[in-house]
Amino acid sequence: MFPDQLTKALMLPTRGHFVGIDRNNRLFTFLFALFPGLLASGTSVTLVFAFLWAIISLGIKRFPFNLTRSDKIVAWCVTFYVLVTVFSVVVHPNVGQGGTFILKMVPFLAIWAVLPRLRVSISGRLVPFLITGAGIGMIGALIVSLAQIAFLSARAEGGAGNAAVFGLFAVLFGSISLLNAHSDSKTERFIAIAGFACGLVCAFLSGTRSAWLVMPVHFAILYWYLRGQTLPTLTNALKVVGAVLIVAVIAIGALKVTERYRALESDIVQLDQPADNISSLKARLMLWKAAEQAFLDSPIIGQGPQNRMTTVDATMNLPADKQMTYTHVHNGFLNAAVDGGILGILAVLVLLASPVVAARTKEPGPGRDLATAIALLLVSSYVITGMLGIMFGHDATDAVFIYLTILLCWIAGASPFLSLAEVARQAEADAATLSA
């Protein structure tokens, strides 16, 4: 049974000198995959604690500091973003108010300690926990979302506390779930398809229109990855379940798209209304225009993240009763431009490139294809949703991006795809060997 296989795969010791660390890596990866839809803040808390514990473990030499040349390139790409952000804070006025932005950089540095910790795990055995965990997490997130829609609000937020962030995670982790569609386990294939469908429904229920724009791109990426795989023959039961899920996604999607389209129509009409009527769309346009002017006022090193909204608000020059309370300008690249100028934009581009670099610098093989698919899903999600909302600077979005990048570094290019059932069988054999 699947629960028994999952328990064995997670908890049984494996061969090697790092039995406890390897088990904790598996648990950490599985929980991290569950959190985005159910408890998004758990991703950042978990990553920071893992980072601190990894530093302590490195200090007492529980495992070696082992990074490949490719790992170091990716780690320095991430660190460049951190250094530019810190530089942008300290060279501008109101440095004291920039402490929060510097603290937000801590999770990005986790790659230097958490990746060597993952290196002690046996090749291939962590990825199944990410993919299956993503599917289970999205199934659970749909239950939470339906309750929210029924009793609390018009837009689902899942466990993210923010509809836009939830929409991003729903479309990303729902797509990651479908990477298991070629598993040799019927249960895992079901979780893969159900998790994907639930992720799409959650994205629709979130009302996050930018997340809907991600879907066609993800369909193309998933088609590219799965078309080269040997897909099992679907049983009649799975065909019926699949048909029901497709109808459900289309029905719920059509309702939510119609609702949000009408809201967009209303926003467009209000663009011609007097200035005191500020709709969601009008607010974005005003923020973007003001952010562009703030960037042009200091194009090389920006205004500093601590001065971002003060500068933007001053540029808009709205009456006191019409002041906006946003913490960002609803465009990740403009955010970076205001914060750090051209240097800030370059830092974000380098950061976004790091998962692709991690995937494509591997030796050819099944692992590289899987890593490439995850990297493309990750980067496309952040870029498309980030054009209309937040990209980095939110604790959960930062943590998800950096841990998935770390995991992409860890995947070996030649490692075969493993199902949880296979990991459980290998773990049982390892446990028997250790006990003997």
C-alpha cells in the first residue's frame, strides 16, 4: 500500500556513513513540497532552520563541504543577487530601514551549506519526495481552497495568506506533480494527475490572472518532457477519472475566468473615470509609471529597497486620502530597477538564470532532462507572474526558488528516474543490510 511505501521510503535508514542526515534530507524535501499550498510560510522557516543546522554540522565536520564547479557557479549567481541587494541598501539614505531587506537575503545564502548536506544523500532518492509531495500538497490545497471560497472570501489563498502567491505556487507545484505521470506506480500516477488538476483548479480559484498566463507555457514544457518518456497504458478507471477531472477543471476555470474578465472590463472602463477612482488595473499602471520615473532618476544604482515606495509615492503625488499601501510596484523587474538600477536588474536576471544553469551544466541523461523541466517550470512561473505581481522579496517565494535551485544542483544528470515504490524497496534492502 502507498502509505506503507511512503513511510518506508521516508524513515528507513540507507547504506552509507550519513544515515541520519540522509533520512532528514528526505523528510525535509517531502515537507517542503507539501508546504507551498498548505502553509507557505513553513517553506521559509524550514529553509532557515535547515541552513543554520547545516552550518553547525559543517562546523563540527558531520559532512564534508563538497561543491562541484557547476554548484559554485550557481551559488555565486545567487550570491551576486545578495551582494547587489546589500549594496543597494548601504549606499542609499535610510540605511537603518533597510535591515529587513538584508535579513531577507539570508535564505539565498543557504545554497552554500544546504547543498553540501544534500550531497551526502544517495543519488536519485530525493526527487520522488519533491514530485509526490507536490501532488499531495496540491490535493490538500484544493480542499482548503474550496472551504475558503465557500465561507471566507471570493479568492482562494490556500495556506499562503495571499491569493497572488498562492496562484503562483498552485500552477508551479501542480505542474511539478505531473512529472510523475510516467511512474511505474499506479498510485503515484493517480497522485500526479490529480495533483496537476487540483493545482490548476487552485490557480483558477485564486483569481490570479497572471498565473493563468503561465499555464500554456507549462503545458508546452510538460509535453516536451513527457513525450520522450514511456507512458503506461491508462486503465478504463483512470480514463474515467481523467475525463471527470478535465471537465471539472474546465467548468471551474470557465466560471472564474468569466468573473475575473468582468472585473478586468470594469477596471478598463474606470481608466477613463476621474482620478479619485483607482481600480486594481489603474493602480498598477500608476505604480509602473512612477517606478519608471524613479528608475530614470537614478538608473545605475537605483534608490535602495528601503526607499522604494517612498520614492514611488512621492512621484505619484497622490492626495493623502488616496495614498496606496503597496509594498512593491507589482512588477519584479521594475522593483529591481527602483531598488538597484541597472545593477539590480542584472542581479535579478542572473538569479533567474541560475536554475537553468544548474540543470543544463549536467552530463546528459534522464536526470538532466528532469532537472531542465523543473528549471523551466520554475523560471517561467516566476517571470510571468512577476511581470504583474511579486517575484522576490516575499519570504515564501524566495524560499521556494532557492530550495528548488539547490535541489536542481543536487540532481545528477545520469541518475535514473525513481518512483517512491522503488525508493521504498531500496530502503528495505538497505535496512536489511545494515541490520545484518
